Amino acid sequence: MSRSLLLILLALPAFSQTDRVRELASKFDGRVSIFAKNLKTGATYELGADTRVNTASTIKLPILIGVYTAVQAGRARWTDTSELTKDNKVGGSGVLGEMSDGVKIPLRDLVRYMMLLSDNTGTNLVLDHVTANEVNAVMEKLGMKQTRSLRKILKGSVPEGVSEAGNDPANKGFGIGVSTPREMVALLEGLYKGEIVGKEASAEMLEIMKKQQWREGLARRFDVDVADKPGALDHLRSDVGIVYAKTGPVAIAITCDGMPKVDWSADNAGYLLIADAAKILVDELAGK
């Protein structure tokens, strides 16, 4: 090799692992939006980070924050209960829809059903205690301009618990919630730093998220703690959470939308992209 050619090669930028994320996204049959941040160094990666996305069940993280805020302010108590009835049960993920009518469940347990099992009935009952409007007021106070809880999960054709944001025509088509990857990571960073509600409450929320049961996305390629909340719809998969890599914590929010094929298996293409992209991002942002 000539000296001139060697100098040219050395001057070329090194291949970045995160280029592989963009490559994955370019080959994906759907839309991909990502924001990731090393919570110690501040290093970031973004791809459509400010895109407004349908949250699916990842909106349950802002709802969780709203509940903790309401309890701290005395507007709700962990011992407040909801009674299961035939009328307040909804389908989809979770187990409360199969429980006996008449069972009374405290708010403390409802938020765990909501976060650990993504229980839809539990989520709607939580929103009876702390409304979507209250959740959105908390998001506004935290500086989240795009993150909004829009309504309860449908149990029929008529939406219930619709928030003011849910009545905004600009939010039509976003289902139960809307956010951006950047704002979801901002919420995660606030929890990690103990700045949301308080250090003890922030730590407790993350501990709950570490125990959630759906591990097909962010947690799939890791043997370390992952505190996350995934979401899924027929044509969408999303996940927001913190990977506690040995070399440093990385907060990640990924949404894969517009997938043409309906696939409810663990190997859904969206789950696989989330898992592969998360592994690359952690390797790159936190160092192998």
C-alpha cells in the first residue's frame, strides 16, 4: 500500500456502531423513531427523536409518575381502592379481567398490575383515581410538551376518560397516548437522577419497572437489570427504559410503527429491531 493511500484511509472517519442502527431502521418495514442517552456521560443517539408517536402502553410510565405525584400531594392515597365489576373490565393484556367481581384492589397494587403486567383493566382503574388531565398537568410541569395521556383503554366503541388533550384534533389517531422518544428519555433520566417526585419515589418507580414481565424488547439481549415499559399494538411495538450496563446506564426509547404484518409472537419484527438496536446503542454509548 502506498503511503498516500494509507494517509487517505487514516483520514476517513471510523465506522460507528450507531451507523448500524440507521442501517437496521432503513431496512425495517415500517417507521422507526429512537432516542438514547448515556445517563452518566451525556452521550446521545437520535433518529427521529422528536417524532410524535403513538405510545401504546408506554403511556403507563407517565401515568405512574402522575399517580406518585398525586399521592405525594395528598390528592390520592395508596390505600384507596377500586372494586372490580363486569362493567369496568376490559380486554387485552393483564389478568384483572379474569378476576372475581366484587374484589377490591388498593391503588398501590393497581399501579403494579399496570406496570408489571401492563394490565389494561388496572390502568383504567388507576385513571379513576388520577385522571388523564391530572397526569397531563404533571407532564406539563415537568416540561414535557408532547407527552399526553389521551383516554382510557377502550372497552367498547365509545372512548371513556378522554382528556382535554384527547379532544384536541391534533392528537386524533394516537390512541391512549402520545409522546416523543426524546421526552420519554427525559422522564427516565429524571427518575434515574431522583428528580421526579423525590429520590425515594423515583427509585421505587424504577424498581417496579425492573420487574415488569414483558422482556421481548429492550431486555432481550442483556443479562443486566433493565427498567422498562413496553407497548404493543397490531402494527406497532415500542419500549422505553434504562439498561443498567456494567459500563454505565443508558436510557432508550424506541418506537416501531406502521408494520404491515400483524404478528403477536415474541419474534415480532419490531421486538427484534428494538432488541438489536438497543444492544448496539448500549455497546456504543456505554462502551463494550
